[in-house]
Amino acid sequence: MTTLGKFYGIGVGPGPAGLIPVAALAALQQADLIYLPRARSSEVSVARQCLAGLAIPDEKFREVEFNMDPDRSVLGEHYAQLAQDVASPLRQGKNVAYLTIGDSMTYSTYGYLLAALVEIEPTLEHHTFPGVTSFAATASALSWPLGEGKERILILPCPDDPSALRADIESHDIVVLMKIGARLPMVLQLLHGMGIAQHCAFARRIGLPGEVLCDDVSTLNADEASGYLATMLIRRTAREKRHA
């Protein structure tokens, strides 16, 4: 009986090539097969772009289209089928890596796949490497401290209801807003109305074509900045001066 191969979850990027832990890179180089997720709306895999410059043979890569359907049953069927596809080479004894954008365990569909894999192969040896989150990359790119002293931070996917978002902002010092998409105009209108837009930052497609970096969203054009791979950092009040 063939021993199961090992499964690795590896976060890359978000955006700039080279943002990958050394241990994760070693696992990637040892993998026999590397799955590359690609958004249905994109012609190329952003995850592959994040590996630019690394000496990894093309024949190792296998691209898969990922599904973000809001219907839970459709999503469940998609990841159940993907788990079966990934399990096939694992059952042949091959080591398999699956790439995600940013950190594999932070608002990532990787968790769906891992759960489905372990369900069908309970003895599977797997390891998930931590990656760089989109908000950490945004904070670094804009020199925007993400929490100082005892500031309270909330990380959430963007609500559809502006009143819900306003309540979240008013009850925290900093809000990290993910999965913004077409809600960007609503968010900007709210921040302008609260008089705090100048304290907030925004980034989209860091290190990739179409990059947007803005450390004062009072100047941000929603039409030009809307799209995938966007993160906003919201500060409820002006940053406190902490140096002498």
C-alpha cells in the first residue's frame, strides 16, 4: 500500500514576489505538485505572480479555478470535489502544496479545502505555513502603524450596511476592512461623513500591476480604486504622538 504524500498550505504575497517564509519555500521546492488557485474573473493566477524569480519548474504547477459563490451548498460541492482532485496525487505518494494569497488561515478558502481533505483522508500528514496578511502588507507599504499601545483592533469583512460599519468603527480604535469590493464608494462616503477619512489608508494589488497605495483616503477615487485584493485601515481618531 502506498504511503500518503504530505500536504502543505503555503501563503504567498500578497503581491510582491519574495514574501514567503524560508521554511515554506523549502517545502515548496520539495513538493511534487503545486496547486495554483486562480479567480474565475482573472486570466492569470496572482499566486503564481507572487513566486516570480523563484527557480521552480513549470511542470510542477497545476492551476485550479476557485469558486467564491455565496451559495453555501455550491461552495461546499466545489471544495469537496477539489479535495478529491488533490487527494489523488497524495494517494500516489506525492507531496502536494496548495498556494493562497496572504496568510492561509486568515479569511482564506484554504481552510475549506483542508477540512475536506482531512475528512476523506484522516491520517493525512499536513502542515500550514503562516504567511503575510494583506493588512500587514498594507501597513508596511504605507508606514501605517497597525495598533500602538493598547489600541483595540477589529478585523472584519466589509459589511453591506453602513450603519453596522459605523458601529464597528465607533467601538474600536482601528478597523481593518477586508473583502471591500463594490462597497468602496459606500465606505468612503461613511468615512467622509464621520470626518475621519484623512486618518485612514487603503491599498489594492500591492506589488502587482494596477497597484493603488493611499495613506489618506479623503483623496481616493472609488472608481479608480475599486476591485479585488483591496484592504482598508481605518483609524477612528488622529494618531497620538508618542515620541518626545
